[in-house]
Amino acid sequence: MSFAKEVNDLLDKRLVIEGFRRKRGRLMKQINNETFASIGLGRTSYPDSQNSLVSIFVTLGVHFESINNVGGELGVYPEPIDRATLFLPLRYLVPEEARSDYDFRPDSNNGLTFDRLISDVKEYGYPFFEAVGTIDQAMCTIQLNLYPELSGTREFVPLVYIIRGDMRESLRLARATLSTMDVKRGNGPRWLQFVSNVENRAATGN
């Protein structure tokens, strides 16, 4: 077993103790009936460097199945089942003075780094999961801009208005986002289709 895989396996075991289970390529934990929390462990390995450094990058996500399903139907999500609805790197939640990389080396005592990573997830990640644990809470958090680095909001907010039956506001937000894009490149074609699909749904009432 490579050292990098050994690090990942040990982190998996530590997070399983915290109630997470490996699912869809992520470590996931049900928060309530509508929401799953997830932890993604990105990894950068430097096998040719001194001490074969392995650096772990932690991403926190929340999954709203109802939002993802609607987003998939309307084309704003390319892979709705496998994505976190809202997500951000753990490092943005850790105070700058306490922030440090999660680096592991095969010839070092990595216990303290494992402990610090798990401690950061519990101290800073769990309150984040709680703050965005329901759709209403997540909307409030976004409106107050409590997490400026939060990703997924531009898709999430118009989809929430669709679920609430406010097609006019959903269309306004979707069109505003589309107006900032090149409709022939990047995410532009997907958003163009999304706006068209929302317009059709609004016209038909379906």
C-alpha cells in the first residue's frame, strides 16, 4: 500500500468514528431528512520529494436531494446525483492564526496532524453543517453572506425559488447570472439551456 493511500484510509477510519460513511466517492453523514453532510479529501502527493510529502485538502459539502433533482431536470447541474449542492474548503473556516496545512510524511509522527484535521472538522465544520442544514437555513446564511467563499449559491438560490413556486424570481436571478456569461463558452451554454427550461416551465406551469 502506498503511503498516500494509507493516509486516506486512516482518515476514513477516523471519520467513520464520527458517523461518516463512504458513499458516492465521499464521506457522508445524514444531518436530517433532507440533508447530507459530506467531507471530500483531496490529495496532493510528492513521491519524488524529500520524505514523500502527502498534503490533504478538505472540502465540506451539503447535499439537498430535492434541489439536486430539480437542478438535474432543468439542466443546471451536469451530474446532480453526485454533487454537493453547497460546498467550501475547510481552511476558510479555520481562523487564520490557527490555520495550517495538513501535511503527512512517512518518517514522521503524523498523529498530531490527524488529530488536528479531525479537530478542525468538529470545531469549524460541524457548525457550518448546522448553519446550512436545511434549505431555509441555507438561504438565510446566503442572504446574510455569512460564508463569502461558499460555492454553489448561484445555482442553489434560483432552484429554491422554483421549489417555492416563485418562477418570476427564479427567472430574474437565472437571467442575471446568464447576462454575465459568454453563452458559447464555459458554463454559458448550460445556463442558456437552464434559463430556457425555466421559461418553459413557467409558461406551462409544470
